[in-house]
Amino acid sequence: MSSIKLTIFVVGPPRSGKTALCNYLAELSESLNSSQYHPTEGVRILEFERKIVLDSKKTNSKSKETIVSVELWDCSGDPKFYPCWPAVANTAHGAVILFSPDSKQEKEVETWYNFFSFMKDSQIAVFAHKMMSPSQKGAKMKLAGKLSKLNVTSTTLDEQTKAEFDTVICNAYQAYTENREREEQKNGRQQHHAPRVNIGGLHETGIQENDPTNSVALDRVYDMVQLQWDFVQKR
Ligand SMILES: Nc1nc2c(ncn2[C@@H]2O[C@H](COP(=O)(O)OP(=O)(O)OP(=O)(O)O)[C@@H](O)[C@H]2O)c(=O)[nH]1
Ligand SMILES: [Mg+2]
């Protein structure tokens, strides 16, 4: 059992296949048999573990294989929820932006990309998702303008997509450990201040894994999201 839990957001336009992808990654096979469309209301959170292989040069660690707990946020693509995302997006360690390559959705992709602008580009994967197996699956493509610096992978529901997802987890893990090391150094310099709970900036708090304040902070984030959704739905 890993002591590290990474929060990964799966976002993108409505009906692009986010829920189907999340169910596939979490191996919820029963729900894969349903072809009915049920729009996600707000967010669903799925928890599972993935075994990843870390680049030992990047992590300064001897062990190459590690198991991480993943908290996957399957977000609604409906724009009515846009006002909620700034309040919670910065609890993410990584993000997958999914869109349908047959529709003109670059504007939506850019909107979602902007919610995660605090991250390195390596922590964000963009999947051009096809419901039917694309002829060139796994192929890299490019978007225009500001998004041209991002690698876009052509995906469908298959093992190759799981491997692309694992790359996001590895990059998220690396960013997480770098952040933690930086915080530890800073805390060392500041003569060990007590961990601070800072909603909307968990990664900058110096909170340790298994620290109960961490889950208290998360509970408060969830409460805040609930309040925001209630507000949006009443409008
Ligand atoms: N056959 C097949 N159907 C898919 C695939 N991905 C999605 N679908 C179907 O497409 C429809 C929409 O998929 P969802 O995964 O619910 O879309 P979503 O992006 O979560 O949509 P919102 O929650 O509204 O944002 C559903 O009927 C799914 O069953 C896929 O890879 N293969
Ligand atoms: Mg959905």
C-alpha cells in the first residue's frame, strides 16, 4: 500500500468520453457494458492503485517500481460548473484533458488548460479520444496556438491509453516529490514550522502524508465544492 495519494483530474467537453475512460482506468468493467449516456453532475471521485515505473535518474531513488494511490476526479464537462473549478483545481497533481478530435473543441481544451496553468505541462496529458479504435492510435498530434506546445495523444479505451495515463502519474509523482523536497528544505531553514492547512494550495503547505490535517483539509475542500455546486444549480 502506497503512502502517496495523487489527485488526477479528468476534464474536457461534455460527452467526450471522460466517464467511460475513468471507469476503464478504475477497472469498473460492469459500467463499461452500458452505452447509455448519463451526464456527470459535478464530479465523481474514483479511488484505485496503479503500479508505476519511475525514472530513477529523475527521482534520485533506487527503487524503480512503486504503487501509488490515485484519486481520479471525473469532472462534468458542462460549462455551468466552470465557476467551481478554480476553487478545487489546484488540489490536483495531474490532469487529463479529453476531447473529441472530430469536433472543433480547441476553445474548450484551452479553457480547461487554463484551470491548470499552475502545473508544469508534463503534468497535463491531452487525449484526442475516439470511441472507435482510431487508425493511428497512440499517434502524437498538435493543436494550434497556445496549445501547440502540448503533446496530444490519439486514444481509445485500450492498454496503450493506460500506459499514457501512467506517464501522467509518473510526472505528477515527480512534481509532488520535488515540491515536498522543496518544502522540507524551506521548513528546515524556517526551523520547522508546524504544518499549515491552506485551502486551495495543499501542495504548498508542507503537509505530510498520513497527517490527519491533510484529510481535514480535503474534507473542507469537498464542502466548498458542494457549496459552489449548490450555488450554481440554484442560479
Ligand atoms: N463504444 C464507446 N462508447 C463510448 C466511449 N467513450 C464514451 N462512450 C459513450 O459516449 C457517451 C458519452 O460518454 P461519457 O463518458 O459519459 O461522456 P463524458 O465526457 O463523461 O460526459 P459528461 O459527463 O457529460 O461531461 C456514453 O454513451 C458512452 O457510453 C468509448 O471509448 N467507446
Ligand atoms: Mg461524465
